Amino acid sequence: MRAFIALELPEAFWRDTAALARELGTQVTGRFLKAQTYHLTLAFLGDIDDAGKQRAVDAIDAACAGLAAIPLACDGLGKFGRAQDATLWLGIQRSGNLEQLARRMREELDVRGIGYDSKPFKPHITLARRARIPRSPLPALAFPRDDIATDVTLFKSELSHEGASYKPLYTVRLHGMGDGDGDPS
């Protein structure tokens, strides 16, 4: 099964992100993702078997142990690829808690011998693929309000001609509030 580990978006942030995507859809053409697929990927695992799934669950438990909830704040829009064939995304500001979670997740996956996409961590939420971004500036946009994310989930990714759908397989809830610099107090 294709799988990845992600930070789920809290409902208010998710709804604000969907509204932003709808607003962008009036200015940008492309294949906008279904709002229910929005997430912040911590590690893309690719194909794993049942044993790999259990090792991923163990990695999530270990990586999340003692960590506080993750503050979410927008860091503008960005793209991967060319302006006429881009993946358009909403950037998320780096915080100590988020960086610590991503680093610990990769360390725990390494310890368990689970492969993952090792590109540098770039916190973002993918909004559209094959986007054609206009050269002219975009109008003022309403970005999601700051929020707190608590759920780290192992997802199964199923591809179809209608796009990807994600099924949650295992979730850990982070508790408490850190100070944003990696201190899980």
C-alpha cells in the first residue's frame, strides 16, 4: 500500500484553507485538490507492506512521545515547478515544535529501516497540481487564521482517475501547548 505520515489540519484551519483555494481558483487554473485531502506531510513512505505499516506505527508513537501540539501559521503561497505547470501550495511557518516533530519522525523511521522521501522538509499544504499561475500579482487573499494541530496520522493513499483519496490507518494525538521553540512543556 502507498502510505504517508501527516499532520492533520484542525477543522477551522481546514475550512479557511478550502476558502483560500476557492478564491485562488478564480485566478489560477489547474487541478485543485479536494479539500478533504488537505494535510501537512511529515514523511512520504511510498509502498509499504503490513510489517512496514506496524513499524511506521511504532515510529509515530516514538516520534510523538512527549511532544506538544503544533502551532500552525501561514507563510504565504509557493510553487514547485514552472509557473505554467506548477504544484501550488500554502506554506506553513516553521516552528520549533514542527521542526522537532519532522526531525524525530525521520529519525524514528530510519531506526526502523523504513524508507521515505528524504527531500528537505518544507512545511506546506498542497492546493493544486498542474496549476497555471498568472504573471500578474494575485489580489489580496484571506489566509487561514493561526491554529493548533494535534493529530499525527499514518494514511493509506489510493489513486484513481478522480485523484487521490486518503484513508487514516493510525493516529496519535499530541497534547499540551509548547512555547513554539521545541520545548514540549
